[in-house]
Amino acid sequence: MTLIRSGLLAASLIALSSGAAFADYELNILHINDLHSRIEAINKFDSTCSAEEEGKGECFGGVARLKAAIDAERQKLSGRNVLLLNAGDNFQGSLFYTTYKGAAEAEFLNLMKFDAMTVGNHEFDDSEDGLATFLDKVQFPVVTANVAAGASSKIGDRIKPFIVIEQGGQKIGIVGAVANDTEELSSPGPNVLIGNDVADITAAVAELKKEGVDKIVALTHVGYPRDLAAIAKIPDVDVVVGGHSHSFLSSTSDKAEGPYPTMVDNPGGYKVPVVQAGAYSKYLGNLKVVFDDAGVVKEATGAPITIDSSIKPDEAVLARIKELSGPIDELKNKIVAETAEPIDGSRETCRAAECAMGNLVADAILDRTKNQGMTVAITNGGGLRSSIDAGPVSMGEVLSVLPFQNTVATFQLKGADLVAALENGLSQIEEGAGRFPQVSGLKYAFDKSKPAGSRVVSVEVKEGDAFAPLDPGKTYGVASNNYLRAGGDGYAIFAKAAVNPYDFGPNLELVVADYLSAHRPYKPYTDGRITEAAATGMAEGATGAETKPATDGETATPADSSTTATEGAATTGNTGSGTTTTGSEAAATTAEGSVAAGGRHVIARGDTLWDLAKAAYGDGTLWRRIAEANDNPRPRALHIGRELSIPAK
Ligand SMILES: [Zn+2]
């Protein structure tokens, strides 16, 4: 796709017109990214699926199902050109990784017979040692142009900048790259240098062209935004298969981050298809590209395949998973620390006030991220699912506190937005909502007698060894979990205003287990970082009339959740029935004026079916009427922007 190529193109057009057409070349690319050790199937919250959920057909992915899906696609495409690509971050995310340190992932990826993989940042989570062991085991090439292993590195020369694969008589160049900030996100160590993705891909492409390869696939782990803005614009790159941002792309689903494929203009005057396939083995990307005889993509079509319960898991893989899970049960029994006293993680405390478990988890998150410049940690009280009793603490106990496989998220946020986040966290104390903010590096006082949205009385932030008043205009480094960062539990401000976010750090339960074992015996404590100002006489907000309904937008990962167990729409509208008001008043928060029986309503952030029913009919319990008229959308994952018809009374 260079100038020379357009010369060739012109020549071939002439050739075409004289009747001597070359054949187009079709290439089918199956791809996954960000497996994150989901060896076992996952539920709709991306955490390990239970036997009960499996029985109900509610599980997705897992390597047994993924293997079956890949085999089936290969079968359908037999006789055609097919590549199976892996865009990195196979490590980290379940106890299979914690136990086997990449060996389980390597074993199952080998069975799937990948043609190439790029490393992701998490492949360095156990330094180069973990990756070197993985490289010992994998039977497919690993290509990442911007990983430079030094002479004393255990990685040696096993990670290539690019490879050339021949299929159907044509050469395909595959060049990989990992996120430029891998050194901050993970631990490659002193022997491994992470170079610049664009510069190193560009250099590799030049090599490929020298070898006469004119069909080039960039296999990246740098994230969808960067694939669009930078990778797809590198001269002579034809296709980008990405990872890292866990982006689900689709041309038909309204949950997608962009179309599949997303076509990007390359300065060479042609279009580059960019694809990614969600994460956690939930999707298998399936892209068909057709190159003309000048190596230009003239057609790119496809759609990700959802690895749902309609796909029967591979039996042999299931049996092997079962075998491997024995030692994992042992791990759950492994004692990671001792605690001098019980660690209080009860709902009653953690959703209403500072609690010892909240301090432990927030302290652990902050401790893990302080080297990245984070000074404040916020986590939701509802994400803490149990207490821990005094004495030895097992990994299983830590998992019962933090069962969701959520990850540490880091970002920068203005002080004023931090206050807005705290206001959200304090907005539903009456209902016992999960959003209550447990913190570290921060002190705040609140007055719950005030209306929601104006309950924060004061905020101080730790500066060095002392606390100073929060500066609304200053930017702070904030650490939280991926659920809140995506706007879960009403923390829309994190989704909207976060700068430089990274949502997929280490798993919370591992961060907390590590922190506990570094502080043995652990002494649970509260230190007055969260204080409640005395109620001031007759409180105007005491009715709770202003409380906003919880919203999920499209995020449904329950790091929270006040409401995980209840599938009902009405979750927030009704759980607070003791304090929420009647009829039209309650609806006023989001749906005022815009919801009428017999009309239509576009879902806004914050809407619940309960509130819409309340607004339209004066009765929240009629929410099913709206649900049924709109194909029963999942109430906890109402899609912002979707138009609902509101049936007449
Ligand atoms: Zn990544």
C-alpha cells in the first residue's frame, strides 16, 4: 500500500481489463484477547460461573467452551486460509493463574493451536520469570516488536518482533506490540526494555516489506483507542487485531464500543479494519478480510461469536480443568495471614460508616498503587461481601470478602470531581446501598440529614504525612476498582471525568491477600477517617426524597452490590421503600416530564424501570408492564440511549 503498490494496483487494473485477473486472497482471522485466566466458565459478571448457573445455561466462555468454538469455526472454514491470533493478557484473573503461574493458560492455549500471540502487560506480572516459564511451554510463536530482552534476560530471543506465516501460497506478516506503559502497569524488571509501539511496529514493517511481504497484520495489546489513533495509521499496516481495553465491538449490539470491524483511514489512502473481542473468553472474534492482488484490503466483514451456553464445552478440556482444580481447593485453604481481631465487613457497618474491612481493602489498594503516584483510594462498601473472624486467615476467606474477580483501577481526577464521587457514595445511605465510600489517603465528614448531593461536610487529603484540605482544582491520583471506574454504583463521575484511566490492574482479592500477609498479624482498625457530623435539628432531607435511583448504565459487574442477588428492576426503587417517597415525587429525579403512559422514553443514566413505571403510572410495581412491552430488557443493565415504549395505562 505504498506508492509503489498503487503503481502495481494500476498495472493490475490494466491486467484485469485485459481479462487476466489475479485471484483475490481471502484470510479468515479468529482471535481472542484478555483471557485473564478464565479457565473456568464465567457468569454475566465475568466471575467464575457456579454449577447452579451452569445448570440454568447462564455461563459463558471458559477454555473448554472456547476450544469447542474454535474447533467448530475451523471446521466451517476448512480448506480456506485461517489464522488464530491471541492479543495478550492471558495471565492473571483467577486462582488458576495464582496456582499455576501461567502453566494452565499455556496448556490450554496450546490445545487451541494459536498461530501467534503478542504478550500483554499482565504477562509480566510475575516479572520476566513468569513469562519465561510460559515461553518454555507454549508451542506457538510469540511476537511483540517493542519488547527488547537484554543479554541476561531469561526471555532470550524467544519473543520475535514479527513472523511470516504462509497460507494459501501467500505470505502474511504478523507484528506484535504491548502497551508502552507496561513498566508502570506490571513488572518486566531490569532486563527487559519496553520500546515504543509505533516506532517498533514501523521498523518491523520495513523489514517485512524488504522480505516482500505485503499483507501485514498488527497484533497489539495497546487498547482500542490507540489502535484507532496510532496503530491503524502506520504505513503498510493492513489489519489490526487488538486487546488491552477489553473492547467489545459489534455492528449490531447496542452494547458495543464500536463497530466490528472499525474501519480506520490509513494515510496510505486505504482503510484498515480494527478488531477486538471483549475479554475473559466470552467472545471469539471472527474477521474475514479479502486482499486484492496488490495486498490491499478490499473487503473486511465479520462479527464476534458469543461463547454462550449454546456451545457445548470440550469434554477432554473439562476433565483436565477438573484435575487442575484440586490444588486450587488447597490454595483456598492456604493460610495467608493472621488477624488479631475480627475484621468487620458487615453490610450494616460498611454501607453506612467507616468499617475495618473498608480500611483494609482501601489501604491495600492504595499501598499497591502508591508507586504509580496514587494518593487516594475509594472502594464501595457494598463490594465487601463478608467479615473475617479472628485467627488464621485463609485465601478462601479473602475470596469470600471479594468474590467478584474485580481489578484495581487507577486514574487522575480533579478534587471537585472527587467530592462529587463522595456525594454519590453518600446519596443512598438510607437504603443501605452498596455505594458508600470506604477510603484511604482521605478523611471526610458527612451529614446524612442533608439532602443527597450536599452531604459532604469536609474532605482532607493526605499530603506527605499530614492531611490538608482538598483542593477542588487540584488533580489527584485515585485508585479504585474497575466496577466503580466504569460508572458502577452511580459513580458516573469516574467514567466521565477520569484522566488516563487503567482499569485492569491486579485482582482485588490478591492485592488484599498480599497486603495481609505483609502485615502479619494484621490488626484491624478504624481511625476516624470517616466521621458523621451531628444532625442539625429538623433535617429537610430526612425523608430521603432526593435519593437517586441506582444506575448501572451498561456496567453490570457487581463489585457492589446492594442488589446483586435481586434480579428485579425495582432493586433500588423498592429496597428503600421505607424512606423513598410516594408517586410522582420519587420519579422526579430522572424521569420527570419525560415519561407518559402511551408515549416513548429514551433511557438516561439513572433510570430504572421502577422509576419509569412510577412516573408513568404513579405505581412502581407496574414496572413489568414496561419491561414486557420492550422485550424484557435486563433491568440491572438498562442501556442508556435506548428508546422504550411506555404502554398506555
Ligand atoms: Zn492489558
